[in-house]
Amino acid sequence: MARDTSPQCKQCRREGQKLFLKGERCLTDKCGVERRAYPPGDHGRGRQKQSEYRVQLREKQKTKRYYGVLESQFRRYYDKASRQGGITGENLLTLLESRLDNVVVRLGFAASRRQARQMIRHGHWTINGRRVDIPSYQVREGDVLAVKVGTGAEAIIRDATELTAQVPAWLQADHDGLTAKVLRKPERREITTPVQEQLIVELYSK
């Protein structure tokens, strides 16, 4: 499974905002954006020339990094979203939000998407009673998620629930029983991802 192993704090600094890639650390003074609020590299503090293309590219890169998706996979999501009815940008965000690793984070069962992916790959989660070890698995309405019986990750999952302020309305979580249910697809107003998806559509439409 291909994955991005580059330093996560540098990714946040590159985009100029917190993408919450490291869970609890992002909420402390150790956060890279808090300590050095400028892009990484020798020329990070220099003046950066802005252009329409640059703004669109940065929005795409930010979205990829937020969800932990590589370029080829992100392009496939865009192509699928463009073939669906409705607004392409909103379709794209819905597909990304419906990834199993993202859902586990939204439910509060993991502190970061990287942690969620690791737990999923190690077989700690089931959907409708069947073990699923694919982080990109697309959850559907009515799916029931649960921690596999006897898993060794229960303590880590319970620690993560303490960082969760609120679960999105399209999901239902039982933090005591470590189970959850997908009630429906997310609506655009419920997706808190800090991106302007129309800029991504404009970039790919060129």
C-alpha cells in the first residue's frame, strides 16, 4: 500500500495552517505551525509570488494531505466525482469523507488518519460483522462499524475518544461500546474540511 511518509509538520507549514495530521500533538505548543509559522525550506520566509494556478494547486495539495491521499488516487476520486450527477466538487468531498480511515477519525476512534489507517490495516475494525482492512473502503448508509473482539488496540481507541468534541450528524457513535453506524451520506455543510473544492475543479478542468 503506497503512503506518504514525509514529515507531517512540514506539510502543515507548507499549507500555512493546521491540518491536524498528528492528532493530540497538533493541539499543543509543539505543533510545527505554532513554532514556525512559515513554509519550510531555505526560502520559506521569502516573498511568494501568487498566481491563479498557484492558489488552485495549493488547494489541491492541501486536500490531498488532509485526507492522506496520494496524487494518482486523488485523481481517480476526482474522475469518479465528475462522472456522478450533481456538483463535482461536493461529490469529491463526499467520496473522501466516506473513506473508512476518515470515518474512524470523525467518529473519534482515532486521533489522526495515519493512526486510523494503521489500526484498519492491522484488522482491528469490522463492518457489518466482517473484518475490513482497507483504509480507502467506502462506507455506505446503514453500515455498522465495531472494534474487533479481543483487539489489542482498545486502550488506544478509548484514549482517542477523549479528544473528540462532536461527532458529525451523518454518523452515530457509541464511545462506550466502541461501535458506530453510518446514518447517511454527509452533506456539504457538514464537511468541516478547510478547503475550497471549486478551486480543485478549476485546476483539473484546465
